[in-house]
Amino acid sequence: MKSTAIKELLAKQPIGETVEVNGWVKTFRSNRFIALNDGSTLQNLQCVLDFEKFDESLLKQISTGAALKITGKLVESQGRGQSVEIQSDDVFVHGTADPETYPIQPKKHSLEFLREKAHLRVRTSTFSAVMRVRSALAFAIHSYFQQNGFYYMHAPIITGSDAEGAGEMFRVTTLDPKSPPVDEKGEVDYSQDFFAKETNLTVSGQLEAETYAMGLGKVYTFGPAFRAENSNTSRHLAEFWMIEPEMAFYDLDASMDLAEDFIKQVISYVLENCQEDLAFLEKRLLDEEKSKPQNERSDMALIEKLKFIVDNNFKRVTYTEAIDILKNSKPNKKKKFQFPINEWGADLQSEHERFLVEKHFKCPVILFDYPASIKAFYMRLNEDGKTVRAMDVLFPGIGELVGGSQREERLDVLQQKIKELDIDEKELWWYLDLRRFGTAIHSGFGLGFERLVQFATGMGNIRDVIPYPRSPQNAEF
């Protein structure tokens, strides 16, 4: 007999039919009632055992965490809490779980404890809901780009270039760490390394994606990125996933239009297809916020917040306007900001971004035209000579969700920027070739996938929206 997913059984409810299900025991009560879950839905399926059909040796193998295959007739439930249940005729134990040592017992566990059990935490209601939403978002992202004429491009994970210019990268090498070969200057001789040069894990697939956009028109990457920042916060990961579309013949305005439409569409998909999980996560968030002071509670419930993003236009504001707002704001005047805003040119922090979104405009905000001095070399210089065609999309509770720009398409200007920043032009010869051969205006942006999942699920810590978080001092599993 073919096994049926619990989600499908609960949706179709083929009363009177003999069915087969597989899953893990959530609870086993009175040696009679099994709550079975297979991960396809938040809801458990009650399976009822008749004592006379099963011997005691089998019953002793059934406990929370055990994996079972159950066959029986689906009937209307006489008890409360479920509409249907299985009258079990046959039970096969795939694997037992010692109740003395199985850590995911049917009680409330802290998120910190569950991070230590990341290999098992997806069996909890919270993490199964989060990971189903994550999966739906990933599907929606691919669907959006495929339906809008983009081609999926796999950017390299190992790279010899630093797209951000930050230098905070993880080195990739096969050299002996205890005694690497050295050159005449006493420095590590990377010519003897596997790639015959110094290489790292990528911080971004943007530069490579640009090259493909200038041949295919519109492309996107969706892959892992790595940052060796020692940031032990609830917003940073050392390994995360990035979505990076790049579009030939798009100026910054067209890129901002795309970013807004893209975000709204993927959130709409989740609202439509993850209603059960979102309702559960919303209730969890409301329960969590009851313990917070009134002034720290969210103004909107989770689903309301997601609908607010979909239903409202994003406010577009220049960096210069934003600085004026922040300089004259009450938190700044009363020195409530951890990083006070004193002058034009300041690099905005999360507290500033969230003030603009949550307190001042009370809607998503797109900031654009940033000072060139705080942005990357590849961003197009404006005519004023001091700002660049950069943009960030800011969200409530998150701060920056998207960062992008119109790329600098003028060879001479780009070469000058590279020179000023003391970047080795030889390392970017291929990138500069784009400006030598058929250059054109083009734009793109990057979206940190985990921050989007955080926003969509209401989870407070980014380590709880990725299967196995990588952060400073933490590479378990």
C-alpha cells in the first residue's frame, strides 16, 4: 500500500478507507492514543490502538520520537481536538527513541536549548513551521524570477576577488598551515597553492552575475555566501544565502521598482500558501510578546505586518533627506541613539534604519543616493561627484533587507575608483572588460535570504531560520 502524507489525509479525509501513514510519535497516551506527525503539516494525526490487537512488547517500543508506519481505517473521531483518526490494524516500528535520552520531549523548550539540538529541532512545531515557510519562500523566489524572464546563474563559491572590498573573507587553501611555503620576501607563496593564487569563500556572487547579465540580459543567483565578521548578534551569520539579481539596461529607478514588486510577490505567495504555519507562528509571537514591556511590543501581529508590506507602497527617500530627519529626531536630540547622527556622511546603523521605518514613515522605506565614501567601488557615481546610485530597502524589525545599486558602467570612472581604494586592477581585469566591450547601464541588488525568512516568520534570532547556523565559535553539526 502506498503511504499518504498526513497533510493530504486531513485535507481529503477519505472516511472508511484503509490508509497507511509514516511519521514520528509526538505523544503516546494511555498505551492507546498516538499523536503522529510526518512533517507535512503542523497538525498531528491521532492513531488509536486496540490493546487486544498488539502485544506488550510492541507497546514498549512506542514513545515520543519513535518512527512508525501505521495502517488502519480512517474514521470520524469521537474525541475532541481532531476530526478524523485512524483505527490502527498494523503498527511497524521503524526506529525507537529511548525516552530517557530523547531530548525533544512534549514540553516547552528554549530556543537556546534547541540550537544545541539543531539536528532534532525541526521535529518541534516551531521549527517545522519555520522551515516550511523557508521552503515556500525559496520556491516563490525562483518562481518570480523564472516568470519574469530571468535566468538562474550559479556563481562560484571559491573566488579570488573580494566583491565588497571588506577583506573579511574565509581563506581556501591546501597549503600546510604549520609550515606553508614562503617566497623571497618571507610571505606565503600562494603560487604553490591548489589554485596558484590566494582564494577565498565568496562574500557575494554579484560581480560574476554582472558578467552574465551583460550577455543574457537578466540573471539571478541564489546561493551561499560567507562573511568572516566577528559579529555575534541576532542579525548576523558567517554562512548565509543570498539572492542577487542583475539586470542589463536597468537604471536605479527600474531596479527599485523590481525590488519592491519582487518582495511583495514572494510575501504574497507565503500568505496564500502557508496560512496554517503563519497562524501558529503569529500565536507564538503574541505569547512571547506578553512578557515584554508594553513599549517594546510590536504594533502589528505577524500576518497583519506581512499584509501591510504587500498592500502599501514603499516610501522612497534620499540619504540626504534621511540624515536631516534623523538629525532632528527626538532620539538623536535626547542622545537615545547608540550612534548619534551629527553630520552628513554618517554610515546608518540598524537603529537609524528602524527609526525611519517604524517611527517616522511607518512603512517600508527605500533609501537611495548614498555618499560614495561609505559604499562599494562598483556603484555608479552621481553628477555631484560625492554620492552614488545606491539603494537600501528597509523593513520594520529587520532594518536593511535589500542592498543594491546602479553599477558603474564608465570605464574611466571605475578605474579611478579602483585606484583611489588601492584595489589591484589586475585582479579585476575581467570585470573591467565589461566596460571595454559593449558597456551599458545595468543594475542589481542583493537580498539576504535569512533576513527575509526572519521577517516572514517573526523569529527574533537569525540563527533560528537556517537549518545549521554558522557563527563565531560555532560550527557544530
